[in-house]
Amino acid sequence: MPKRQDLKSILIIGSGPIVIGQACEFDYSGSQALRSLREDGIETILINSNPATIMTDPSMADHVYLLPLTTKSLVQILKEHPQIDAVLPTMGGQTALNLCIEADEKGIWEDFGVEIIGVDIDAINITEDREKFRELMLEIGIPMAPQATATSYLKGKEIAQEFGFPLVIRASFTLGGAGASFVHKEEDFDEMLTRGLEVSPIHEVMIDKALLGWKEYELELLRDKNDNVVIICSIENMDPMGIHTGDSITVAPAMTLSDKTYQRMRDMAIHMMRSIGDFAGGCNVQFAVSPDEEEQIIAIEINPRVSRSSALASKATGYPIAKIASKLAIGYTLDELDNQITKSTSALFEPTLDYVIVKIPRWNFDKFEGSDRELGLQMKSVGEVMGIGRSFQEALHKATQSLEIKRNGIGADGKSYTDYAQIKEKLRYASWDRVFAIYDAIQIGMPLSKIHEITKIDMWFLKQYEELHELEKEISTYTIDTLDKDLLLEAKQKGYGDRQIAHMLGCLESQVYNKREELGVKRVYKLVDTCAAEFKAQTPYYYSTFENAIETAEGEVTIANESEVSDKKKIIVLGSGPNRIGQGIEFDYCCVHGVLAASESGYETIMINCNPETVSTDFDTADKLYFEPVFWEHIYDIIKHEKPEGVIVQLGGQTALKLAEKLDRYGIPIIGTSYKALDLAEDRGSFSTLLKDNNIPYPRFGVAETADQALALADELDFPILVRPSYVLGGQGMKIVINKEELLEHVVDLLRKIPNNKLLLDHYLEGAIEAEADAICDGENVYIIGIMEHIEPCGIHSGDSNATLPAFNLGELILEQIREYTKTIALALDTVGLINIQFAIKDDKVYIIEANPRASRTVPFIAKAYKEPYVNYATKVMLGEKKVTDFDFNPQLEGFAIKQPVFSFNKFPNVNKKLGPEMKSTGESILFIENLRDDQFYDLYARRKMYLSK
């Protein structure tokens, strides 16, 4: 039975600003759903308040409403669009589901005759209300851990007395494990119980007997209206129960599960999905399995929506779960839909993987000084990376190389811990670096049995680590001249980077690379094809690996490389890697637009990125996708294979920009602004000379490489002084200091954390107003796309400030200076493409704080506020296809737009919430106001100095 003919207009609810616990995986799902519905000629209306994502781009839906996610906004949209037939709430995470329930309770859907599709309210209520869920599971014979519900403090105390410790407290109707905690001791129970009751919107908690040390698994399911169910992916958490799945290292397919137990788990998942309600769409089910011979299975929870893991499962298998789920919601059945990858088989199939994927979360604990870094039931990570390899070891290495935390992979980079007590501590209290500490433990001789006893990580994973260590020991007995081909090939097959092998051999990375070339140990590319090459895939989605050469019947020696190079002219866009504070989804937005613009200009587009949560790594965004670390060795091999016209680095944030120097050194053309200009803007001394030559004011500054130099400079500059390392993003390590003691402490700390870095010391203009401008330049003409004034004073990082477009309090004289300086700097830097310049205004004088000749955090915000595709224009300028004067700019904005930062401090209750020069916000929303008399503007302006800290 094909799709329903009565659904002609559908409302999709987005997930709002990025917060810890709900990141851009829901923007990916929502974007897929919008595209999927439009394919079927359905009118799409979107509500989402996040300006940074591609999802709220005007090209994604017929009508985009950048409004707060409230029932008031829903009513406004439903009045404007009486034609809306249905709402699809399953693509926007818990935020969308909670809003849908609230609207249902207020009778809004009924009033406007809107049907809920993709899920039914009963299913949401059953799965969110832990008591109802437990009763249902026991009724259908699915085992659960001993648990009970408490709606009061007294009831909670009674349950704890009955169960004994350790316990788990989980708050009902919350996101990312908010309000959940382990309680090992009775004295901690009162505080955790109170917090859980407060966090839950219905003031209810579920108290479970803790299954510490059990193994954790997830299954991703899809079901259609005819009750066909497919299991898309099995995911195993390397970390045992007790760490939120969003903070766990996960592996697909499941590695340590016997087939018999897997079949039981499948049957249970299907039974659970069918029993919670009658709906067509996606579902995520989590299980715990006892780590013994019996392999007892216990159900943890079920989410009747696409989840964080659905994005991961989609990228891991090549099966676009959200796209198919939205087709099922409008009435299609699985057997009527095509497999999106092969285009020749049906969607009613279960993907088979002939590779392994490893997901590792990315944390930002350094932004939350004093935070509790131990991982537990509340999610704390801000992003994630995924590595694809032929083995677990290769995928693990690729994932660790993707994290961008100055590690070259597992071990062999001179950064290992060697102190027994410290390693034991790191194993016992899981945090961001336990994935490395396991290797360090093996390296200092800790037996696997001891590591297993402390971590409860399955022995299979630990043995994989041990094998890596044995190989490192063996290679270390050779030199670069004596190392043979077989051993080098084995190291590469297990994912070791050239840098790591060089570390083992005591030579240079380039020598290892040359040795590989000489011995013919070369990277080959394999397709992610969903069906282990059983059917031919039509979608070019690749990962790299190393293989032995095979001899054909004709005697030809060959290595199978599935990435065929066309003779078209090509452009590579470097992605921005994992989301983190300071570099988020806004750069992914820029990359997607860059790909589309290059495609419109007649180029074959190639995307390189390792972030499974985003639209840039969707299999049909670029002509070719390489799901690889944004790590020099991987990029260079792809460039050599594809031979592009050039590489775009200015859209992928600092991640891509940092690679510009190497690209330049290797003679690879950088599209747009040259490396020389990018470097000049980063080098404070050269940049200030440029400003001086052009008579542009800037705060007094100096450069120091030692603590002594910094102290000497302080006498010249006067306090307060802003201290920062060069070449960082998101204000990492920036601080305002007000005396020599503070200066010395911070400088010593910075030089320890970031050795060999130059430190910039600026005289801080206290009480100055901060503004910024974004512009497009073609080397001759400059067009300023927006000038924003910050509501907060200078000294709070621009990513943490409320930025108002257009400026609200700057006179024409000041604005004229800003325009003039922006144009002068853009031309002086030979900018080709985008540039962002930040200003401080004091005593009617405009000073330059910094200039970044690249896409900035604010570009998507300006594009949404003015309804103009600026990144598309800028990319065409970079490619030399167009001049700035070729575009007919027509910005449209009545009143003002304010970019409002959103923080995730609630995940770190004891952390100082003051704001300063180092960025701390995880996301942003957009607020439109008609005039400055608006109450919301008044409120922001009144509080503008409240959080300013040094």
C-alpha cells in the first residue's frame, strides 16, 4: 500500500539549540526527514530556534520558523497554516517529543485537526513513565532490573531501604540522563534523590538496583504499518553499564555477544516495539547482559523515536534511518521502498557489515574548571567521532586520531601515563582518557585480569589492546632500514599512523611515509554498501584500509580499490571534525553550503569528515564522501588519489585551517584565501604591522614565549591584560589578569599545557563595547554581510555574547569606521572568500581585536536573519566563478535578530558559571524582536555585565 494521499502538509518539530545530551544528531535526522517528505511532494513546515544548523536553512523546508519551541509558537504557526494535516515529532529528540505531549495535553492538535504521525502519544507515555513501562515489560515477559517509582522523598527512602546499595536514580521525562545518578553509599542518597525529583518535570524518579559490570547493548529498529520490523544495527558499549551511552565508547556490530543471545535479544526488541503502541517509525532499545556464561538479558529502556544512536547507526551501516522512518510515517511500507545505497534492492532488509565502526565521544572538561570528570549516568560529552576499519583495532585507532586532542592514536606518541597509582585511578574512575589509559596499563605490565577486575570491560576488547602492544614492542626492535614489508603492513592494518610508527622506530614521519611508498604499502578505499558487497552500491561513501596484494588468474598482482577516480575537475572540502565548545555545528552548515555551491559551479565535490552526527557526512550531500579522520596522513592520501583542483579549508573551522600550512608546504592549492594570508592574520606581530601601515588602531600588545618575557611586557602594557595562546579557537586558554601574580600563574600554566606556543598579551580595554563584522571579499571588492553589536561588554568571548544584528547603539561615525576598517583589512589580507573581524569601541574610537579570514560562527546566523545564502556566494567567489559585484544582495530583516548563547552548566552543578574570554556555550538560538522596547531585549541588556569574570 503506497503513501497516504490525505497527508499534504506536515509540521516537523526540531530540537532547538545544541546542549549536552541533545546535539546535532537530531538536526541530521530532521534534515533527512524534511528532504524525504519533499521527495513525495509534501509541503513541509519546520519550527526550530537554532540558527547554526543546515536544518533551518530556507532550502530545507517550504516554511521555516525560527521561533522558540513553545506551544505559543505552535499555535501561531497552526493559525498561519490551517492546511497542516499532521505533525512529525520523532525527529527532534526529547525536546520535540516533550513539546508534542504538552501540545496534546493542552488540546492544541485536536483544536486544529492535526494528526500525530510516526509515533503515538500512548507509546511516548508508556516509555517515559518508568512505572508503566515496567508493568508492561513484566506483563509481556521481558525481564527488568528490580526497580520502583518514587514521587516523594519519603517513598524514595523506603525503596532504598528495601533494595540496598548500590542503586541508580533516574528522573522521568528528562534528556541526556539529566537527574540520573549512581548511589554507592547511604550518605549520598538524600542529595541525589532530591536532585532527581527536582529535575523531573513530573517530580518522579525510578530507583533501580544497579547492574554494575553488566554489558550494555543497543538495537536500532524500524517498523512499518504492516508490522514488518527490521533491525538496522546492533551496537555494543565497550564501557559496561553505569556510563550513559552518549558517553560510552561504542562498537558496531556487537562484538562479544554469542549468536544465541543475539537472537534472543532481537526477539525481545521486536516484541517490545510491537507492544508499546501501534505506530510506524524508528525505535531504539537498550539492554544489559550479564557478563557470565548465562548471558542473562535485562531490558533497560526503549525510545520510540530516532535517537543519538540512530545517526550513528545510519552512518555505520549506510542505511538512512530517519529518511526511511519519515517515509514509514506517511504510510509507505518497507517492501515498497528502495535501499538508498544499492538503489536496486528493497529497504526491507537488514544491513550486513564487513567492517567495524568505533564511536568515541568528545568531551570539553577543560572549559568547566572544577567539574566532576568522572563519567556516569548523566551525559557530559559535547560531540563524537566515528572510525571505520576492517578490524576493531583499525577503527579504534582511526577514532582516536579523529578526536583532535593532540594524540596520534592509541599509544606510541610519547604521551602515555607511566605511574602505576595514576593509571589505576584512571581505570577505576572512567573519564575522557580511559580509552588511552587501558593501553598504558598494559604497557607498564598490569595483567589483563587486573584491568578487567577494575574496569569490567570485556576481556575480548582488552586482548585487542594487548595485541596492539605486542606489535608495538616488536616494531620497536627494528630501525626504519630493517623494518620489513609484512610488519609495516600489519601495523597499518591495525590502524597505526605513520607518526606512531616513526615514534616506535625513532625516525621521522616522512621517512615512514617514504618507506611505505617504496614497499607499496598503500591505502585503498572501500565502499560502505550496507550489504557486504552482495549487491552493487550506487552511492560513493568510502573508508580507507590496507590490504595484501592478490594475484589474479591472469597473473596480475593487484589490490582492490573501490574508489574510482573520475576525470571531472574536483574540489575537496575539509570538514570540522567532532563538535566541541568553540567549534560546533555552524561550521558543518558552512561545509554543506560549500559543497552545494561547488557542485553548482560544475565541480565534482568530495567531503572529508569523521563526525557521524552531521549533515556533511550524509552519504548524498557531496558527490563523494570519505568518512576519515581530518588528520594529515589520511587527507594527503585522499588528495593524492583524487588529484583535486584544490582544497577548501576556510569552512571547517580551526580543524581545517590548521592543515593549511601542510597543504601549502606540499604544494596543494588552497581554494580562496592563501595560507600566507591565513598565517598573517594569526601571527599577531605581522598582523599589527599591517594595521599600523594602514593607520588602524589596535590595543597595545606584545608577544611572549617565556614567563620572564611576559612579566617584562606587563610593565609596558598596564593591567588589566588579556593573555592568550596563538592558533586556538573558542578562546581556549584566554584569561584577563589584573596583577603580576595572576599573570605569572596563568602564563606558567599555559606554557605547560601548550608547549612552544607564543603567548599574546593585550592591554584589555575595560568597559569597551564589542562589535564584529562578517564580509565577503574577492580580492578587489568587499561586501559586508552584517555588523553585529554585542550586548555584553568587551571581555566576554564573542561565542558567549548576545550578538544583535544590526547594531543597536553605535552611531554613524562608529559604523563608518567599522565599515572602512573591514574593507581595508579584507583587501590588505588578500582575502578571497569570508572574513570575520572583531572590534572594541571605547571613547568613540574603534580598535581591532582580531581578524579571521575564514567562515565564522556568526555567518549562519546572519544568513538566516537576512534570508541570504552568503556561504554559497562566498564559495563561488573562492572558486573564482564569481566576483562580489555579480551578486544582487537583498537582505531582509525587520527589527533586530539576536544570537543568544545557550549553556549546559546544569551538567556540572559545582562549576563557576562566570563568563570571560574563554568560550563556554554549547549552542545558540535566534530571537527576533521588532524594536528595542521589547521586554526580552530589556532583560538581556539589564544583565549584560553580571557574569563578566577575569
